[in-house]
Amino acid sequence: MATFVSTNAHVNVNAVDLSDDCTKLGLDISADELEDTAFGDTFRSRIGSALKDTSWSLDFNQDHASSQVDATLWAAFNTVVTVYANPATSSTGATNPRYSQSVLVSKYAPFGNAVGELATVSCQWPGAGALTRATS
């Protein structure tokens, strides 16, 4: 079994590489559960729905320089943009799949830290289309 420590994920938001400011990357994928329990069953039975959902969560060290975190997220706010990520910065492949999806940048909080804290930004965006997984 291959295991690894996440130290060099690749993160791209709206065609801007924000990997060097990203500190956390999460992608939650789910499918609706439909109950198909019938009379006579003694345990509940469920099947997966064709409807799926995703949520991307990203944490960044805030950066107000041109083409960095604040400029990218401000421009993307309240629009649908493409996000893609790989577990590592190396080429996309079977051991480094690329997940890509359009997301709705529905929230952005450019400030939120106390005195003396590192300036960070936490984002959580819903998917706005099909999720793809590429291995080549």
C-alpha cells in the first residue's frame, strides 16, 4: 500500500496557480441516499441516487499582491470558476489524479484574524457542474 504525506499539492483557481499560498485542500463528494426498504424487510435498505454533490474547502495564507489570493478570489466572487487540484505538483497520472470542477465562489472573507495572527482565508464552495478525475 502506498502512503504519502501531503506536502506539495497543486491548486489552481480560475487559471491562477495558488499552490504556494494554499495550506489545506479538501474535496467532499457525496451522492443522495434513497431508501428502498420494502414490507417484510427487517433492516433498512438504500441505494445511491444518480444525483451527486461536491464541496471544495481551501485554506490560504492571505496575499494581497497582484495575481495572488485576494486578487484572484475577489475577481471570482459571485461567479462560477474552474478549480482543479492534484495531490502533488508532479504530472497528472494514475498516482497523481487531477480533480477538476466548476464551482460557485459564493463566499469570500478577505479579513478575519486577530491581532498577531497569521492572515489566512478559509473558503468553502459548492460544485456547479460535473466533477472530472483525470489520470493522464
